[in-house]
Amino acid sequence: MTNLANLDYVMLAVYLIGTMALGVYIGRRLKTGSDLFLAGRSLPWWAIGMSLVATDIGGTDIIGVGGQAYRYGMAVSNFEWIGCIPAMIIAAFVFVPFFWRTGVYTIPELMERRFNVGARTLLSFCWVVFMACNLGIMLLASAKLMSVLLGWDQSMAIWVTAIMVGVYTIFGGLAAVVYTDVIQCAVMIIGCLIVLVIGLAEVGGPAGLRASLEKLEQERVVASSAEDPGGEDTEAISEDDKYLALVLPVDTKTPFPWTGILFGLAMILSPAYWIGNQAIVQRSLGAKSDYQAKAAYVMGALLKNIIPIIVAVPGLIALIKFPELRDGDHAFPTLVAQLLPSGLRGVFLASFLAALMSSIDSYLNSSASLLTNDFYKRFARPDATDRQLLLIGRIVTTLLLMWAIYFAFLIIHMESGIYAIFQTLMAFFQGPALAMLMTGLLWKRATGTGAIVGFLGGICTAVTLYTLNQPAVYQAMGWKPLFQIEEPFLYFSIWAFLVALVLIIVVSFLTKREPDEKIRYCVFGEIKKETV
Amino acid sequence: MTILHTIGDFVRDGLGLIPLSYIRILFVAILVALLLWVLMLPNRETTPPDTKPTWANNLKTWAAITLLLQIAIYSIF
């Protein structure tokens, strides 16, 4: 993949210079903290909608989803379809307009209005720690992939990515993040679409792809029959063997059993992400109106329909063209290197960098929002002016960027599983965070003490299950693993959510009801009709 | 074996008994229910307050298209 022509480098340079110039141009108009964190509440729906999709799809996702499709088939698409769209539609019409009307800067800030400062600080602390570490991991993941794709030294790739993203995020704030995301979303979709179209042409179009996959399924069944000649009904193709199946059985060999997809992903992780993740929700808080905030989420949901087609299907094409790859994550890069002519390779690399940068800039701006609003303004300088918040916000963003660079270098020699570990860490607190948010917004009897106890109890549950499922632990105890599938993070989130929910309900009934000025911050309370 | 294993095995075995065709219907049914909810939303919740409502600026239209695409996908695959 490193055999790039001059035309490829020109395409890359045009994209990078254009993105940075746009970000810096927007930054010249910033005057207040509200401009930095909420773009002065001036963002149009179409920009937010594209930004939502660009933020959600990182560069590692393009490689990872293509790789998972190569290994397991289209079931990975559930993460973009039923694992996103229903939650986005509900968020669009119920939660997002409500958040916008409250006038908050952060979701934890809303938790203080509904519960107490403890709930706000706890939730914000978890998000800041996660985002700050994830920034370093994303920088490192970017560097590793760029070293493979471009042949760059990893250290140089970390510095280059950090400086490029840092410049426009520090100067331009949320507006720069969102408008550069628009370019990044368009470039990302075009780049992946080119790979899809050329790839499909190579395998005989959609019909050719389907026929080739059916042939592979037959071969897979015959191979497993040979391994287990005594097995029952060994010649039949099960759902688990079908590359295009979306709903897989409970005992699937993949990490995507329907139980995890429906209960863990669609009902918990997805709502937690689209309703409770500061990096996602923040851009809708910057919309011009609550209607525009709703429209942005609906547009994002509409765009989500095509994402698996342009990201996962190339993984299946790679399976047909290059069935001998050892690592599924090489599927997308191999396809690009083998099928795309020079010039178009540059477009794809630009789209890949776009996906990387759009996620990093969002997490950088959002973690700075949390630190500035939930800690500095809340505890150190409650009387800080909007102009001071602009300065502090920029300083905090710079410090977070420096931390991310430091953390990326700290873990550069660690095992590659560090990315998966942090995804699992997110699953630990997303379920409890959703329980806190949903009970707070939908149940008037929920109390602050209940929310804190439930949140902590849910995290402890997830950590306990994770620990008990580690081979070193269950082997030492002489047990079998608690979960039968690979990477059971979807199940951690289900149990963590359920325990948090039960604890919040029980403790809320045991504690004093919150006063009316707190209860008005329920979704169906007075704020539903008014704008703060 | 611990109580957690017993609970896990019970839940897994129970859910494993449900035919996959029923689960596929469940996935589609959830999307259909969501579509019906969207279609029943009052127009004031889905149209801009200061502009004449049309099918193009009514968010119901686009949410319904999104969900219909999902229903088609999960019905086929």
C-alpha cells in the first residue's frame, strides 16, 4: 500500500490543507465559550447530521468493520443498522429537542439539574477519563494504520495527526469540528463508494458476489462436516454459516448472537451512545433550533442506512478476491492496494484520514467541554465570563491534546489488544450511565442518591463479570467461562444496566423524593414546553 | 459452577429454544412499531414552527423512509 504515486499525494495534500484552512477560518469568528463549545448555537441540521455520522465512523472502524465482515459476514452491520437507527429516531423526537431546550452545555450538567452535583461529577469524571485515554488510543491507532498505509514512522504519524487535528479544534471549536466533519463525511463516503463499486465490478456485481458467497458457504459446511462426520444434519447450511445473515443464533461462533445485538446493543449501548455520549449529543446542542436538532438526527439515521454497504460489503468482496488473508483487518487495505488505480488510492487515503480526524476532533472538543464546564466553571470559577471560558477552553483543549500525545507514546509498545480493552471499559459504564439518564429523564420518583448508588453498583457489576470471565481467574477457580462467546462486552452492558436500574429504583423508594424544581427536568415535565 | 453460571445457562438455554425465524419477526416488529409511533407523532413535533409544513420539511417523511429501508433490510436478510 506504500507504493503511492505523486497524484495520490496531491489528493491527500489538497484534502489536508483544505480541512485545516477551513477550521482556522472558522476560528477567527470565535468570541465566547459558547462559540467554542456550542458554535454559538448556529449550526444547521445538515452539517450536524453529517458530523454525527463522521464522528461515529472512525478510521479504525472502516478497517475493523471490513475486517469483521471478512471474518464473520454481514452480521457486523447490526452495529450500524438496528444498533443505531432506532435509537437515533427515538433520540430525535424525544430526547434531543428536550436537551436543546434546557440550554445545557453537557449531559452531566443536566444530571445536576435533575439530581445533584454528585451525579454530575461522577458521570463527567467517567466520560473525561474514558475520552482522554481514548484520544491517545485513537492517535496511536491512526499512527499504526498510517505506518502500514503510508509507510510513515509511527512517532511522526502521531505528531502529524495531533497537530493537524489540534490546530483547527483549538482555534475553531465545535463549529470547526462540525464543518470539517461535513467535508470528512463526504470524502469518507466517496472514498469507500469507489472501493465498493470497483470491487463489485471485479466479482461480477451484486449477483456475482451473492453467488460466490453461497459457494463459500457450501465449502464451509463441507469442511466442518469433514471435521465432525458424526454430527447431525451436517450438510445443511445454518444461519451461522450464512455470510449475509443479520440475525445469528444464541450459540453463534461469532461475537454477534441476536441476544447481544438486541438486548445489549440495540437496547442499551446504542441509546447510551446516541442519547448520553457527550461527543455525539454536543453538536445537536449547538443547533439553531430544536427542529434543526431533530432534523440532524433524522438525517444521520438516514445516512446510516448506507454505511454498512460501503464499509462492510468491501470486506465480503475481499473474502472472494483474497480468501487467504491471515488477518481480516487487512481486507480493506488489500482491496485498496490491489484494485484502485493511482489518484483514487489518494482519494481513499484521504477518506481514511477523514474518518480518523473526525472522531479525534470530536472527542477532543467534547472532553474539553466536560472539563471546562463540569469542573473548572462548576468548582473553580462559577463566575467566569463567557470570554474567559473561551480562553480556558482553548487551554484545556491544548492540555488534553498534549496528554493524548503522551498517552499514545506511553502505550505504543503495549500489546495491540489495548484498543479492545478500552472499548470494553466503555461498555462498563455506558449501561449504568444509561440507567441514570433514563430514570432521571423518564421517572419522577428517581432520586440523586439512587442514581449515584445505581451508577456505581452497575459499574461494579460489569467489572466483576469481566474479572470472572478472564481465563486466569476462572481457570484458577476451576470454573467454566461465564460467557460462551468471544468478546462478550455486549453482555456486560446488559447486566450492568439491569443491576444499575434495580438499584436506582430500590434506593429511590428508600430515599426522599426530589423537590419540584428538580423534577421539572424530566422529559415530560415543564421543560417540554418551554425554552430555558 | 456458581449461581452466576446457573443463571447464565438458564437464560441462554431458554432463549436458545426460540426459533430463529421468530426472532427475525421480532426484529422487524420492533422496527414496524417504531414506524407506527413516528407516523402517529403530532405534526407540530415534526415540522418547523415558522415555515409552511410540506412533505419535504416534515421529519416524519424522512424518519419513515429510514425505517422502511430498515424493515426491508431485516425482512430480506
